[in-house]
Amino acid sequence: MMKIMDPEERFDRIERQLEFMAGMQAEIFASQQRNDSEIAQNSRQIAENSRQISQLADSISRLAQVVSEQGNRMEEGFKRMDARFERTDAQIKQTDEQMKRTDEQTKRTDERLNALIALIERKSSNGH
């Protein structure tokens, strides 16, 4: 059974419900303000992160370019070094051949000197 309320009780009940609803609305409004503040803060943080990511990407790009240039320089340096080694090897081979010819000439000269010495020794021992 439902009790019939007098106008004063109805008014009190409506007033309590209005106060409850006003309190709920105030909480919702405060919650919405906190959410708006957090969204704004997150948006600023996202913008800052995006700026930092962009700077990092630029730095990585510049670093990659420097590394590529260094790699090219090193490759060119290795090519020059290989060319120098090839020239040095050719010069060593040439020097070896010259030394062989000099050794052969020295050997022939020694043989001729020995023959000359033997001839002189025979002549000098025959003459005495």
C-alpha cells in the first residue's frame, strides 16, 4: 500500500531529489572538467612526442647519410690501397728480376775475373 503524501512531504521529497540530481550534475561536470584537462594535457604531450619523433627521424636520417658517406670514403680508400698494393707488387717483381739479372751479371763477372786471375797466375808462374 502506498501512503498518500501531503503537499509538504511531496515538496520535501522533490527538493531532496532535485538536490541529489544537482549533486550528481556537479559531480558529472567536475568529472568532465577533469577529463577535458587530461585530454588537453595528453594532446600537448602527443604534440611534444610527435615533435621529438620528428627530430629523432631527422637525426637518424642525417646519421644514415653520414654513415653512407663514410662507407663510400672507406670503400674508395680500400680501392686506392689495393691499387697501391698492386703497384708495389709490380715494383717488387721488377726489383726481383733486376736482382736476378744483377746476380747473373755478377756471377759472369766473377767467372771472368777468376779466369783472368788464373791466366795471370799461369803467366807469372811460367815467367819465373
